[in-house]
Amino acid sequence: MRTVTLTLPECPSANRYFRILRNHAVKTPAARDYLVLAKTAFMEQVKPAVRQFLPMTGEVAVAIGWHRAKKMGDLDNRAKVIIDAICAPREANGVCGAPIIQNDHLIVELHMYRFESPKDGYMTIEVSEVG
């Protein structure tokens, strides 16, 4: 069973991640910037030997740790952002974060934890194959 662990900078809230433009939800510049940060962290932290087997195409369990820098914000508003950051792009020319899983519908188990960070905030993500 494969597991991938990644540490990312603290993600923006879902409240600042999407905007409605012409009746469609579009990612904000902050969202696109975060996906680039996720991709960079993925390339630095996940070894090439592991990357060759990604994205995962079977069911997965995801554990997210939010080490928040400020005592504010909702845990659930971070879930969509982090899950988006670890999914492969749906469109060929889309901005991609860390392509750990093929699609978010593969997540069958999700655990989230919030911690207070003594310095800069960050996110820890662990994705494990199920079965």
C-alpha cells in the first residue's frame, strides 16, 4: 500500500479561492498561485521513484493537518483547497498542483486536524491507498 506525505504552505480559505464570473466559479489569482506552490513542494519533496506511480487511480484515504498561524478560520474551508491542490488537472492545460490522486471522487476517507503553530502556518497532507 502506497502512502505519499507532503508539507505545503498554509492554504487560503475556500472563501478566497473561487469567484463567480459570468455564472461560473473561477479560481482566483491566489488560488492559482497556491497550486504553483503545491506543485513546487511536490517536486521537491516526493522522490522521482514515487512520482512515477502517481497520480493514484484507486480509492484513497486523506489526512490533513492545518497548523494555523492565526487563531482564526474554519477547518472545513481548507478541505476543498487542499484536495484541489493534490488532484491531477481535469483539463489538459489547467494549472496543476501536486498530482497525487487522479480525481477527488477517489477519496473514501478524510480526516482533518487543526493545530496552533508557533510560527508560520503550514499544511501536512498524507494520502494512502485503501485496500
